[in-house]
Amino acid sequence: MRHSLTLILLLMLTACNIFSPKDQKPASATADSAEGIYAQATEQMNSANYAGAIKLFETLQSRYPYGRYAQQAQMETAYAYYKQSEPESALSAVERFIKQYPNSTHVDYAYYLKGLINFDEDLGLFGEGFHPDVSERNPKGPREAFDAFKDLVTRFPNSKYAADSKLRMQYLINALARHETQVASYYLRRGAYVAAVNRANGVLIDFPQAPVTREALQIIVQAYDALGLKDLRDDSQRVLDKNFAKDGVKPVVNPHSWWKFWQS
């Protein structure tokens, strides 16, 4: 799936260019016109001066609240906040755009950006070492990212952002499953065996295709054994052996199995 990572990078690099060159400032535009302010803000964006761009975009929206430049400025403001690592402000801006311009030809990108903001804030996918582990993080952000990407692919299946959104959804499914498995493992270590079984069963029900289902089954076997529920333990062990054991060798728990799956 390495080619998929290339797709993600390309989309990330081009995501801000959702408006065509015709939206740039015409030669006759004055500096304080909507066109002129938008052009100045665009120059600031191109120079990575996101704070300056935000100020200009907000000035444009205040002075000229109607028309295509106000709509464009709203989306660009969200993107600028995102690039400036201000996720709360970015989410607020993108949600206003979705609410105010539900019929915009760029609303699919708004859902995509909403997903990216939550995705990058909590996963740090392109962070140092490229080894994210959301299993140790609060799953709220990843779940909201998943919902945004799901909205995009459901409402706009032909969007140019749909393919990348599907890849990210699969990644999030695996990561969320890993999170639930780690919680189940924590309960097992603490002797909360019923809670461990319930959490591990949730992984099997909600994320049946995730690589960590093997670990979830192992937790269930161990928890039932500790509870003295031999029949349930043996039933779970048979399911585990049938699905994962090879040549009589029991599978070994791999805490990063989902990461190897993503790289394959």
C-alpha cells in the first residue's frame, strides 16, 4: 500500500489549491476591494504567513460578507488555521463553511479538511519517525475524523478526495481496534476479567477485519481461564486456533501488528 501513501502526500500538498486561477486578483482590482484583499491574503498563504493570511481573510469576510470571495475566504481561513496548528479554530471555521454553504461545489473538500484536522491532531501521521500509535491516545479525535471521512465518501462518492478518505478510514479502523484491545489488555492485567472480555468482544464485533482480532481472542481466552469458565475458554481457544494457528504453533501477540498491516 506504499503507493497509497504517495496519494495521501500529493493530496495533502494540493489540498489548499481548491480554487481555480480565475479567482485570483484581476489587474484592475483595487487593494481594498474583495478581489484585492483576497489576492493579498493568497500571497500571504503562499509565503506560509498563515497568521497574516487569516487576518486578511477575516477582514474580507467582514467587509464583503456576500459573494464568491467571502465563500472562498471562509474555506481558506479554515485551511490557514489548520496549517498554523490551531485545530479548534480550524474546525470552527470549516463547520461554519459546511453550515453556510451546503451546496458549494467545494463542500466535499470541507468534509475532507474536517477529517484531516482531527486525523492529524490526534494521530500525527506525518510526525517524526512515521510511527503513530493512536492506541495510547484518546479515541475521540480519530472517531470524529472517521465520521468526517465517512460523510465525504457517502455524500460525494465521486469526489477526488474519496479514495484518500477511504484509505484513512481503514487506517482509523485498525487504530481504533488497537486502542480497544489495549484497554482490554489493561483490564486483564488489573484482574477485571469480565470487563476485559467485554472490551475484547467489542473488537471482534465492531472491527472484525482488524489485524488485532487475534490479540482480542487471546485476551478472551485468558480472561475466561482466570474466571474458571473452562467451556467458554475452550470454545474461544478453538476459534483462535482455527483462524490463526499454523502448524500447531500458537500465534504470538504482536503489539504493532496493525502497523505492519498498514505498511504491507
